[in-house]
Amino acid sequence: MNAMEWLSAYAEKLGLDPPTLDEVDGLLDLAAVAAHSSERTAAPIACWLTARSSRTPFEALEIARSVAPAESES
């Protein structure tokens, strides 16, 4: 079972539509920003917070980028 198949089955069990490929890409980008500007554990929690906020992955990604330290600070 690949990731999209697993996510589709999981979404079905939750009573939700599975994420689109664009949403998956947005969430992976969000997770990368969170993990690379903090600790790896920030990635799944950032995605969970996004879900709780009802924002799209793309809106959340922009917010996450505003929280991430500037390149010159790292």
C-alpha cells in the first residue's frame, strides 16, 4: 500500500474525503518548514494545528514561513 492509498483508506475511516495531491504537497511543504526551522517533532504537530484551524495547507504554509527564522539567522 502506498502513501496515497493509505491516506485514502484512513480518510474513509474518518468519514472524510482524502486529500488531493496538491493538498498533500502543501502539507509536506508545511512539515518541511516546521521541521527545518525547529525540530522534527514540529512537523506533525504543525499539520495537526492546521487541521484544527480549518486553514488550507497553502494558507498554513504562508503562516509557517512567517514564523520560520530568516535564512540569515540560521
